[in-house]
Amino acid sequence: MELTLAEQVAEAIKRGSSVNRFEGLRELRDKAGLTQAAMAALLQVSRPTYLAWDAGKRNISAKHLARFLDVTSEIQSQTKDR
């Protein structure tokens, strides 16, 4: 049985590790209407680091993935309220 994204993040946080090349970042970022530079700034990482995550070339820490999901969720709920 394949784990959901939330389960993957929870397990990675428990282990203090990273989520292997999570492929959904670009799609979630696009849905939130953010540029790569804007997302890098929100996550407080360098743009090259974010670009590697966005392209699936580098693992993302569970901490950063959880923050990413929080940020995109907040943005999506704000745009729905308008």
C-alpha cells in the first residue's frame, strides 16, 4: 500500500529525514500561483535549492515540505475567500 503525502511527511519528520524527490512541488506551487523565487523566499532557502526541489533533482527535508504545504494551503484558502 502506497503512503499518502501526509503520511510520507509524518514518517519523514519522525525519522528526521527527507522526502525523496517529491514530484508534486511544481504542481502545488503553480496552483498557489507562486513563482519559484517567491516560494524560495517563503521557505527561506536559496533559489537554486528550491529549483532543485521543484525539478525533482534533490530531496526536500520533511520540515521544508511541511512548511511548503502550509504556505500553499494558506494561499489557496485566501484566494477562495475572495
